[in-house]
Amino acid sequence: MSSHAEEKGRLWGLLAEYETVPAVLEAAARVRDAGYRYFDVHTPIPIHGLDEAMGIQVSRLPWLVAGCGAVGASTGLLLQWWTNAVDYPFIISAKPYFGLPAAIPVTFELTVLLAAIGAFVGMLVANGLPQFFHPLFRLERFRRASNDRFFISIEARDPKFDPRATRALLESSGGRPVLEVEG
Amino acid sequence: MSAIPLDLDNTLERPGERAPLVLGKSDLASITEQVCEIAERPRPSREWWLAFGTSASLTFVLFAMLGYLFWTGLGVWGINQPVAWGFAIINFVFWVGIGHAGTLISAILFLFRQKWRTSINRFAEAMTIFAVICAGLFPAIHVGRPWFEYWLAPLPNQMQMWPNFRSPLLWDVFAVSTYFTVSLMFWYMGMVPDLATLRDRARSKIRQIAYGIAALGWRGSGRHWHRYERAYLLLAALATPLVLSVHSVVSFDFAVSQLPGWHATIFPPYFVAGAIFSGFAMVLTLLIPVRHIFRLESLITPRHLDNMAKIILATGSMVGYSYIIEFFIAWYSGNPYESFTFLNRALGPYAWSYWIMFTCNAIIPQLLWFKRLRQTPGLLLVISIFVNIGMWFERFVIVVTSLSRDFLPSSWGVYWPTWVDLLTFLGSFGLFFTLFLLFLRFLPIVAMAEVKSVVPAAGLELGPHRGHGQYWGEIPHQHDEENER
């Protein structure tokens, strides 16, 4: 990720700190409108409206979850039909080898199980987590991103990135302080 | 920002106004400090060691009993013919029922936008995980030869046989293991941002590494939060039918059989209501002392206790209604075996257990109609313990009375637990409390990121409120109008 930090040698990007939710929302919208693509907002809480302010596309995670659920449902049905009615059919309590009502609980559980794993693992993979090191972790100040402060980071690899102009944008949007992040 | 007075009565309903869910100082940093401080104390208190020592000893008793059981065989238990289920299944249903509150709070209340859940969901979910661990133990040891447990899974084996998917007992294997897995993922995922907070505050190398690994490198990224919230909503939507299904499937273990007193269509909803009832009771039993010991009164306010008490009252009334309607149906069905079973429950040799159950579950929780009682933590604690006792006896009544006297008087029997049964049950409490005390010691016991998003510092009061969930209205900024055009 940081291998493209070319402009200023080892500069990874800039980090600006904000104190309140409205301030960071407004600043994020300004960074978005300035045409930056490789920027991010770091907040201790999920902020509704941040998606629009950052211009994030709606996640396609629900489709993955639906797909996983469909796999779970068909696995459940096929497993029960094949094991109890085809591969090893045996009569018990005069029940049919395969009956849909009796197959519903296991089918339902496998649907939920696979869909839930899809949601959890899909979220982590799409987010690139776990990622134990990130250049931002170098900054002592960034530790407040999980406590009570809001940050915007703009990466140096962004085509619009210019150390001075970008800093000016962040400062004019109310970022105090604006810090350099080493790659 | 002015702090809300700690003694404010936030249980009042004022139309058009939201009751504050956090009292006292409620800026972001003070919530972090208040919750993290508990997991950051250099050494636990003497009371913690005392509680931990007791529960760890009981856990040792549990493992000793398991060793004795495996060494000697199921004969050390009180089970017999006809009562082949006994304590193991009673305890299983008891623990898995308790395990319903956590995911109900985290999933169903999330979908219904009940924001008061944020202060208690972490706690209740942890309790769920530990209760389901205790629950899973009992069927596993009840099979008698636990080294053949893999027969329950559809694994190819040398006998070329498959499990019988037409049996509710196998449905239960899938239901409980799915519930455990999904609850664990839900719990852990909710905890990741808070683990990142603990990582960022950690001073020692060991804590930095341990919380660093657990936090997965979370850095509060807006892009991450977006997918995270999506995934959380999806998990809540998936977990909601799951919560309702688990105890329904557990009830199928009974209802799909032919036995009088078990073979009833009321079982799934009756079991689910009972599970939520007992789960909330256990949450209160644990929460009230913890709230007091760790001074969490500002986060877990009278309103939280009041709401939980109301859920206990509602589900307790449903359970009480089920008890009564079972009698009506037994009479109305005209089935002599069914009628006998219920008369036997109320008047037979196990009548004492029936009346303990009825008093604890159907009568005592009715006290919660009084607001004053809902707001007296000490009394709530006592009532919640009665509910725990009553719900254990409910399962005792269902399992033992129906099995001990079924259709033919010649096959009737009597069941009494042995000392091994009793110590194993006691030991399961040891396991539960050991895990719980470790949770209190090392993990964030309140979902900080979620609580922070319901306090005014999160910007709730700014802009038009959208009226659902922790949302902050439109972005105060001119470019939005251009985008819409």
C-alpha cells in the first residue's frame, strides 16, 4: 500500500484531526469534492451520513451473504436427501426417507450459518483485515481515533496529492493539527 | 457540555422527547475511561479473587465429576428406565434457555432500534456464549460414550452409515452449534472496535500485542465502518430468526415425541418465551451486582433495569399463560392420558416441583407490575433469582413428570438425582462464572463504540433527526444539494 509513496520519499500521507462529528463530516465532503480518492476518515463511532460525505459506494456485501445463504440451503437439502434417501436409506418410525418438513430445521440452520460466516468473513476480507500494521499507527496522536477524536487521512499516492495544497485544504477545513505520516 | 445529573429519573416517558440513556458525564472520552478502566486495573480486587477462586474450584469439581462419569459410566447418574433423560437434559435446556437473552438483545432489539440495548448487549452476549458452552456440555456427556461424538456429524465413516436427519435430536445438534457459532461471531465482531480502544490505551508490551491481535488492526476507517455496519445489520437479521429457532428446535426434542405432556403444538412458542424469560433473569442476576461493584450506574441506568424488568414481566406472563392453557387443552382434548399427566404434575409425587415452578415463574414476576419494584435493584435481583430457580424447575417438571408416568402404569418409575448429578450441575455454574469473571477482568464489558453513538456528543442533537437508530440527520453542507440535482 505504501510502496507508491513517491513524491516526498517516505511520506505516506497527511492526517488531520477534528473535534466534533459535524466538523469531520463537512471536511470529508470537502475532501471528496476536491477530487481525492485515496482518503479515509477515522472515527471512534460509526457516523451515519459519512458514507455520502465520503462518496462511498454501497457495499455489495448483502449479495455475498445471499449467495452464501443459498449455498447453505442447497447444501442442507442435498445432504439430507442424499445421505438418508440415496446413499444409506433406512426405515425408521415409518417415516419417509426424505420429507421436506423434517428437512427444514437443518436446512434453515445451515442457511443461517453459512450466510453469517459470509457476512463476518466477507466484511473482514473486503476491509483488508486483519492488517496488524498500518502507517497511521506510527502516530501517537492517532490513538485517539478509537477514543474521542475524528481524523481524515489523505494518502500521498493519490494523483491529486500535493504536500502543500493538500495540507492547505485540510487546514482550511478545520483540521488541527495536520500531521505528516511516514510510510 | 453539561453533565446530566446521576439521580435523574430517566424512566419517565415524555412525549416528543428522548430519555437520556447515559447519565452523568457523557462525553466520548469519559465513556472510554469509565469502561476501559475496569479492564486496565493493575490487579483485580480481593472480591474478584474470592469469586474466581470459588468458581474455579467448582469448575474443578465439574471436571472431576466428568472424569468419574467417563471412567465408570452413566450408572453414576440417577437416570433409569423410564426416566432416561434426567439432570443432563434438564440442565441442557436450562442453560441453552439462559443463552437466549444475549442474541435477543443484540439482534432483535437492534432491528427494533431499541437504543437502550447498547449499554447491556456486550454483557448479555458474553453471558450467552458462556451459557451455551455449559449447555453444549450436557448432551455431549449424556451420550454416554463421548469418544463416539463424531457420529453426530455427517462424516463419512468405516460403517458407511449416516446420521438420521429425521430425528429432532440431530436437528438440535445443528441448531445449538449454529447458534453458538453465530453468537460468537456477533459478539466478537461487535467487540473489535472496543478491543482497538484497549489496544490504543495499552501501556505494557503484552497488552499491546494481545489486544492488538484481537483487534485485527482496526483503525476506525470510514470505509471499514460502512461494511462493518452492513455486516452487523445482516448478522442481526440472520440472528433474529435464529434466536427464535433454537429453542423451538429444542422444544421439538419433546414435542415430536408421543409422550403425554410433551406432544403439544404450544411447545415452540412456550419454550421461546421461557428462554427469553430466563435469559433476561440471568442478565439481571449478573448485571445488578456488576453495575454496583464497577460503578456503572451512569451507563446502566434505572431505565435499562426498568426495560428488562418489563420484558421479564411480559415473557413471564406468557409462560404463566402457557401453564394454564396446557391444563385447558389437556381437558379439552378429551385425551385421558393427557389429562392424567397434568393432574399428575399438579398433584402427583412431583407436585412440589410443579408448585415451585408455578410460584417462581407465574406468580412472583407479577410483582413487576409495580414501578417502584422495577426500580429497586435489590428486589429485582431477588426476583430474577426466583425466576432462575423457577425456570430450572420448569424443565425438571417437563422432563421428569412426563417420563416417569407415561401410558402404562406397569412402566412407571421414579427418578432421583445422585450426588454426581448434583455436583455436575453445581460444577457447570463454576464453569459459567469462571468464564464470566475472566470476561469482567480482561474484556470491555460495555460496548463503548455503541454507547458513544447514543450520547449527545455523537452529534445527535445536530440537524434534523431521522427518527430511527443512531442517525444524525443530513450533512450540514452545501454540496449535497448539487449531488441531488
